[in-house]
Amino acid sequence: MSLLAFNSKGNYLASVGLDGENTLVVYEWKKKNMILSTPTDKRRILCICFVTLVDKTDDDGKGGGDGGPSYMVATGGVDHMRFWWARGQNVKSQRGLWGREKPQDILCISALSPGKCLLGSVKGDLFIWKNFKLWEKADRDSNPHFAVKSPIQAMWTYQEESGMGEEDLSSFTCLTGDKLGNIAVWKVVETDLLHRPSGVILQCVHHFNVASLDPPPTDVSVRSVCEREGVMLIGTQGSEVYEVPFNIFLQRGGKQEFQTSVLCKESKLHISGHSKGELWGLTCHPTQPLFFTSGDDCTVRSWELPSHKRISSRVIEGKGRALAVNQKGTHLAVG
């Protein structure tokens, strides 16, 4: 399997296989039932998520009184954007409609309010889709608040407990991470601009680069991002996992203005390890509970044996193939 995703209630699990047709399967996993199985596309599928439908949800998630589905599964990938759902014993699908926009490769998808989802593309653009159609776009050319500079590789959306209802887009906050290490915080705000027929725009309310975190990552490319209770969790290509406190609130006034506080100086590095290729070098300290490693990611790292935690790391000019510590434990040789 290459991809997995739960629905919002946690009772359905979708998977995409690594077979020649990238088969999509949806399970009602607690009951060990397979809801649907269908080939998707011979081109690579890169992301998947459940999208709730309007006025279709009941207690068990199987649909409304009209027999229709309560959810769709959205898949995105190389020149691919499609929606899937079960109708009785049949599997229905609908290709994503780009309108006048040129289709792009989709790297990540996250659900918004019912019938809507947010997409991130290989060109660094963000798209809101509504009922199979491209509804709104944010890009560097048309949005002065746009912070993304490269392919969007990670995305997370969550709804604040504002009492506005699940269909209100303004209650959602979106986090994105890109290949160059940029983390951006987004809000959907209402607008009366004539060139925005959707009536909304994606506004970047804060952004920063993970290179500003302490200690900085060995590879800034962001591979995952999520949020819980005012804490942002960020995973990088360099195998680092950071915890970063942040807060966002609405300034009341004539228009929607947001204030965001991201405390990069209070960030915490939870996990760090080798991140590329093979691990070759390994040696222990002669007198202290330490060991050292090196490998294809051009780093040498020291570790503490009792806690299994990394103590320090050093970037070297090439791949590390061998390590040795002298008898006094004062020098480390790298080959």
C-alpha cells in the first residue's frame, strides 16, 4: 500500500495499492467489511482523503434517507484528480473539473466543510474544490499574501470550535509545508472582489521557514504538518520532528483581520535521525555510554545509549563509510 486515510468519524479506512492500477479500497474496518474496491489510474496516486457530503450524514456514516453516500474519497496525483463513492453494489466516480485552469499534478489533499476540499500542487498553488469543480485558487500571481514558493508537500486542515457550524469555511484553519521549508497558516475570508466569483479568498496570515528553528534541520523540505491544541507538529525530509507552539485569533473590526503568534524560539526537537540512503558507520565510545553513526546523508551523529536520544550531529563533505574512536575517547575518525 502507498496511501492510507481515515474518514472524520474514524469508522472508514481507505487505501491505495501499489499494483499496476493503483487500486482504491474502502473498508468499514471495525466490522471487517470492504465497502468498495476499484482501479483508479495507471499514473501515480500521491494523496487521498475523505470528503463529507452535505445533508448525507447519519449516525453510522452510511448515508442519508435518500440512499445516497455520506462521503466521497478524493484522490490526486500525476495529472490526476478524481472523486469516488459507493452507490449500492456499484462504484461511481467523477473526474475533477478544472474549468479554464490548466490541470496540475496534485501532491496533497485535505477536507474542508461538506462538499469542499483543499488541494496543494507541484507548482506551489492552492485550490479549493466544491462539488467536483475548481472553486477558488491561490497563487503567487494573484494573491499578495501568498507565501508558498515551491511544491506543497504537506497539508493539514482543522475546524476551530467557534459555533459557526461545519459548513462555515471561515472556521477552518489550513497549514501547509513546501519543499523549500516554508510553513504557512491560511484562513478562508470573505471578499467582494469582482474577479472572485466564489466570494472567498485564501489569506496567508503567517509564514516562517523551518530553517529558523533551533536546532535547524539537516534537510528543510517539509514532509508532514499537523496541529493539536495550539501546537504545530512538523516533520522534515531530514528525519526531524519539531513541536512549535502557535496561536491564531480574529481581530474584530470592519473586515476580517487575523493575528497569529508562532513561537519558533520555543520550538522543541523531538526526533532526529539519519534520513537518506544507507547507514554504514557505527562505533562505541570506550568509556562513556555513547555511540556514533554515519551514512549516506553526509552526517555523523552521536547518541546516548540509556535514553536512545541523539546528542549532537555534524555535517561532513561526503558519505560516511567508517568510524573509529581512539582509546582515550578524545578523537573520532570518519572515513
